[in-house]
Amino acid sequence: MKTKILLFMLFLFTGIKTIVAEDTYIPMIVPGNQWNELAENISLPPEYQYERTYITILGNDTIIDELTYYKLLTAKDASSNVWESNGYIREDAVNQKVYYKPENHPEWLLYDFDVQVGDIIQSYENQYSFQEVSITVRAIDYISTGDKLRKKITVRSTCFDEDATYFEDHVWIEGIGCMDGFLRSTFALNPDGREQLSLLCFSQNEELIYKPAEIGIEDCFVWRYQNQTGIRDRQVMSGCSIRIIDNTLFLSLEQDATFEIAILDAEGKILLKENGRGNQFQTNINRLYSGVYLVNVQAGNQVFNCKIIKK
């Protein structure tokens, strides 16, 4: 009889421990966390379609309006050496909420993990449009990853504008974020509707914690372009530099090559495309309006991308 009572008490104690573990919030905004996201753009002309990896980490903390934020840093280059500021983020771990603050704009609610099925959350579409969005909690489940049991919340984001009502479904994982991009908890596409993000890997202090199996990519970093025969890996061209003097764009290569240079606008539309040979090239960009443009240089299986500002 004593043995049966002890086994029952052990079972009861173990069950209580499991419930407590589920109710213990796992914070998301922790120094050492890293989000590797797959960026795809299949709406461009075939020769410019790509799969790239964007990496987001937490920078130094800072005080804004008496609240403590971390600066978000994102690398979008092939070598992950160029880190750009991407706004600020903070977490209210007590209330299980994460807030995002773009540059020069008030913060908004990015995630709320203290919810029940049927709850409605108010947020914004993205850091570009600031369109109000209603988020409805559709399902709550749990997954085990990184030796922890985490909430898996399925939400539906609904946006109303003058012309139509549209919605998207997303999955949030506690302590990790949205499967369609860390900052895209509401709507997954860029403002131009072309570039799509998916979580590729989530790590803590360089230890892999979560990798969605449905992505189908083995590595946590990919950088490749599309050509007429399909996707293939490409090397980043070294020794390539671009400068603008007056209305002339100058291209310098480390060595002689046969190459193609294209200038695209922010929507991915090709505005200029020319072929060149040698290690020096120049072209007049007088017909381009003032703004930011993408320059793409391809020589064989090597590629170079950069942004230019036309004043």
C-alpha cells in the first residue's frame, strides 16, 4: 500500500511540474539570440530571382521615453559584415508582450503570448505602412524545442483599407517569434509585395534552438540566385566598387571580366541593363530620378550587389 501511495504522489508531483513548465513564460528578447531568415523574391525577372539569408541580432540597450529597448541590427549582405539599424524592441516579460519601435515612430505591440483562443489584438501591418491590423487568435498548441515546451499560437491578421479587406495566417512560437519573419508578425510581404521572408534558423549564443523542417534547406545560411537553368550557388564578387560622380556611374573590377550590369528600382523593375568587358565601366544615369537604386553586377557565377543613392 505504501508503494502505491508513493507512486501516486510521484505521478502527481511530476504532473504538477509539467503544468508549471507550460505556464512559465520563455522570453524572446535576450542578448545572444539570433534570427536567420530566408528571403525570397520570385516576382523579379528570372535572372534576378534569389534566395538570401538575412540575420537579425540584438544590439546595445538604450533608454527611450524612460523605457529600456534593444537596438535591432540586421545584416543583408552575403558576408554578413554590414549591419544596419532596424529600429528598437523591448519585452514586457511579466505580461508576455513584445513591442517594436521603428525609427521616428511610436512603438506598437508586435507579439502577445498571454492570450486565449478568440482574443483580438490590435497592431500595425508593418514598419512601412502603419496600417492598423486586427489579429485574431485561432489556435494555441505547444511544441518542444531547445529543451523547453513553448506555446505555438496560430493567428489571423485582418487589414481593412478603402478598396478591400485582406488577411493572412501566421504562427508565433514563444521565445522565438513569427515563422514568416521576426518583424512580420502580422503581414509577411514587403510593402512592394515582392519579397517574402521565412524563419530559417533560430539560435541562442550560437547554439541552434529551432529550425523549421518545412523550409527544406539544410543549412542556416543560403545566398544564391536564379538563372535560366534553375537555382545555383553563386560566389560574391570581390574587388568590385561603384561610385557616382555627377550623373555618371563608374564601375571598377579587380580583374578583367565579361559582365552584365543592371540598375533596378525599389520595386525590382529593371531601369537600365548593359553589358561590359574589362575591369572599368561607366554609364550615364542622368535619366534616373533622385532616389535609392539597386545595382546588380554579374560575371559568370560571380555576383555583386549594392545600393546607390542618386541625388
